[in-house]
Amino acid sequence: MAKTIFHPETDQIELTTVLEALSDPIRRDIVLGLSEDGEQNCSSFNGLSSKTNLTYHYVRLREAGLTRTRPMGTHRLITLRADDIESRFPGLLAAVLAAARAERAQRQAEDLSASLIGEARPRSEDGA
Amino acid sequence: MAKTIFHPETDQIELTTVLEALSDPIRRDIVLGLSEDGEQNCSSFNGLSSKTNLTYHYVRLREAGLTRTRPMGTHRLITLRADDIESRFPGLLAAVLAAARAERAQRQAEDLSASLIGEARPRSEDGA
């Protein structure tokens, strides 16, 4: 199984494809995880979506030039091409990651707040 | 015709919507034009696409929070909400604009090079 995994060269990475790849919240979560924890086994992100969806997201990220995939036995390890993206589009990935971190913090605060409200006041079945 | 034109508040501008809006090359050209020349009549961008397409792109940009539209008689004037985007997602718009400028320069160089080659060597009808 010596199938070559396609990765675009750095100078062939396109802004449209990168922005499309980063416009999806699950793909941003994957990118954020890779930026924080380094190389990951694909299965590390199983909590984010179904396996089929994740496979699709990994392909989008890799073909956009955002990640590099390398096979390791039956596993696939994935890293963020942070330096390549930085040299191609200076400042872009850092700005998106900062925004994604802020977004995640806000979401966690909202989830916490909703769960506290939920505990204090059981949800009514009345839609109004 | 006192129809209100919807604009999201700055703190309601969402990263997903902004990145989706910026992932289109024509919308990036509009954003680039607004960043360089300030407020524009919508018709300034008529060279970029059909009127119907442009109308769609203006709505996407405005609803994403990237632009502000104000009616002036029978015209619509459009500005970039650069400060709002900067305060919401620091560094993001600047990085995308820099990348879009680089992309435009590359495209212009390629067009020039293609037209010089075209002049020197008339295009063959042979697909090979």
C-alpha cells in the first residue's frame, strides 16, 4: 500500500482553498488542536464528528495545504503546516487561530452558562 | 422606500461567515477595492462580474459584517467595516488583504506574461 498522499507545494497553496478550509468550525477545531498539541493520530479528533465526516475534513485540510498526513502502520498521523502557511500568507493562520480560540472560549462560557441555567430552572416544553 | 438594511452588530459577527465571505475571489476583490479606495458606489465593481452576481456578493459581504451599505438616492454606497472586523478578529482582515494583494499581483504578472507570449507566438489550435 505505497499510495502517495497528495500535498500541494507551499507556493501552490491557494488563498481561496485555505479560507474555504478554515471556514468550517470542525476543521478549525482540528487545526486548533494540531496547533496546540502538535502531531496527532487522526483518531484523536473522533469526538468532533462522525468518522466519515472527519475523513472528508482531513482531505480538505490536506489538499488545501494546511496539514500534512503521514501513514504510520495502520494509523495516519497529521500535523499542521504552520510554517508553510505563514511563509505563504503571513499572519493569516495566527489571526484565524486567535479568533478560533476566542470563539471556543465564548462557546464554552455559553455552554457552562446554559448548563447552570438548566440546573437551576428545568427547561420548559413551552416554545415561547 | 424606508426599508431597513440589515447589518450585524460587531459582537455578532461570526468567524465562519466572515471566512466564507472572504473565501470567494470576487468578494475579496471588492473588499480589496474598498480597502484601497474607501466608500464606493456599488456600480464601481461592475467590471468584476454580472450585476446579479454582484448583488449577491454585496449581500454576503454585508450580512457577514464585512461591509456597510447606505442608500443615497437611487444608488447604494458601500464601505468596508475594517475597524469593526479588526476589533472582533484582530489581524484577520489585514492578513487576508495582504494575501489578496499578493495574489492579485501574481495574477497580473501571469496575465502580462501570457499576453506577451501570445503576441510572440500566436496560440495554436492544437490542444497539445
